[in-house]
Amino acid sequence: MRHLMLVISTLCLVACGPMTFVVGVQPGDQQLQTQVVQRDDHAPALFPDRVAMIDITGVILNAEKPGLIQSHENPVSVLTEQLEHARQDSRVKAVLLRINSPGGTVTASDAMYREIRRWKQRTGKPVVALIMDLGASGAYYAACAADRIIAYPTSITGSIGVIFQTVSFQPALGRIGIETQALTSGPNKDAGSWLSRLSPEQRAVLQKLVDDFYLRFIQIVREARPHIPPDQFAAVTDGRVLSGTDALRLGVVDQLGDLHDAFDLAKQQARIGQAELVVYHRPLKYVGSPYARSPAQPADAGIQVNLAQINLPDGMSATSAGFYYLWSAGPLSPAGP
């Protein structure tokens, strides 16, 4: 009876959305499988060239993402695994990096950037990035590793900048007679704590971190996007978000288009003709079109900020506090400014 009630409760929680239940034994082999999602009309019937489409979706973390019933895979790990799968397939001539993400932690964003660069160096093959609804902050940082960046006119990108956001409950606690005390090994150990106020010295320490992370970000952008007009570079990198149309005008992306244009661009960069577009997925996952989201990387909802210590998106645990390259959007308008 107890198990029956648990099943009924679970059904009630998820009844508002589509569901898939797997009853029985799950395959022990969870290695990636290859699925053709688009094929040119005149591609060879046997062993055609391939473009591998790999997703960067949701908040970028180097950790498993918590979910309602089970956790989701580590995005950095999934990206690395998919890149290696593409490297081992001699028919893959290019990677199409499909991005729909507000960014993520500083280190995870940098790790993705490095893995993409490493794949290019090891294979000598091109990478094209396609920005869907959102490719901002840390996601744009990762996109800078691509040879070309394409966006929809309605894409949101940019958010090249850093902010450290923290909250202090000390004044409110003091008003209700609660006094907090911390024993620290040094005067800066509790900098940014919810239970204390920033001193001028602590603020300077944290500002130095913000400045260091910002400097690295703009160096990556300057190297990857030499066509940004010098007189516009400071404005482009001041943290503002851009539509795809404005991003093209300012040199933040190379062209406007859609998924089909990105597929064609990847083939052009690889100097191949007719080919097929493939994605990688786990066993028992259905992928019916090139617009299907990668099953390993579900979309994340919630409130994100450019670089936050405690203002975390929905679905992230308290242990995930740290520095983030994230763009903030209202909960009812995840792709709006």
C-alpha cells in the first residue's frame, strides 16, 4: 500500500506534462547511440559524411543537475563524451554546437571552451555554433571556441560581463534581536556571507575576483571576435544582452540563420557536399527530428545572474554556491531582456 501511494503521488506531480515510464530492466550499456535526424537528398546511400550536432543546454555546471525524480547528467561530462564519440567516428567531418543556455559557473564554462578547442586541435575539423533562444554569458564564452557562430534574428546573446551578487540578513536579524557571530581564521573568511556585512576590505577582495574573471572573458572574446569594431568593444562587453540582429551588426556573431543554415555552414567549413546530420543519445531515448533536445541535457528554468554567489537558479542545490557567468531573465520571459 505504501508503494502504491508513492506511485500515485508521483503521477499527480507530473500529470501536467508528457511522461514516459520504463518498467522492467534498463539496459546496462548506457553508451551513446547515433541517430540520423536529417539527410541531404543526394547523400550517398553508403557511408555518407556526417555533421555531429551536440547540445549545450541549460545551466552549465560541472556537476549532476538535480531533478524531480532523478538527477540529470553533468553537462561538462556529456559534452566531453559526445565530442570523443564524434572524434572516433571517421565519417564525422564537423561539429554543429547547438546552444540554448544562459551560461553557468566560471570554471564549467571555461572547461567547455577548452574541450571544444582541444577537439578542434586533435581532429583538425571545424566547429560551428548555433545560438537558439539563448546563448548568453558563459554559453557565449563556450561558443567563442567555435570557428563560426550563427544565430537566429530572435536569439538572445552577449551578456559579456561579471557581477557578484550577495544578500545580507544581518540588519533584519538585528531588528528581531538575533545576533550572529562567526569565528574566522582571518578578516576575509566570511566575505559575502548572508550573516555579515561586507567591509571595505572584503569588498576590495571580491572586486579583484570580479575584475580577474571579467578580464579573462573579454580576452577570450577579443581573440575569437576580431571583427567587433574597436570603438564598440567596450559597449559590447559591458554586460548588455543583444538580439541576433544586433549581434551580427556588432560582430558578435558571423551570420543570421536557422538550423538548416548552420548545417550548411558546417558542411562548407568542412569542405564536404551532401551529408547527414546526426545526434547522440542514450538507449531508450527517442529523437525524432533535429529540433529534439538532447536527452542528456534538459532545459533549466529559473532565475540566473551573471556571476552570483547565492542567487542560484531553480533546481540548483545550496552546495552549488560559487561564481557564475549567467544572464538573469524574468521567470515568465526566459528569453527576454
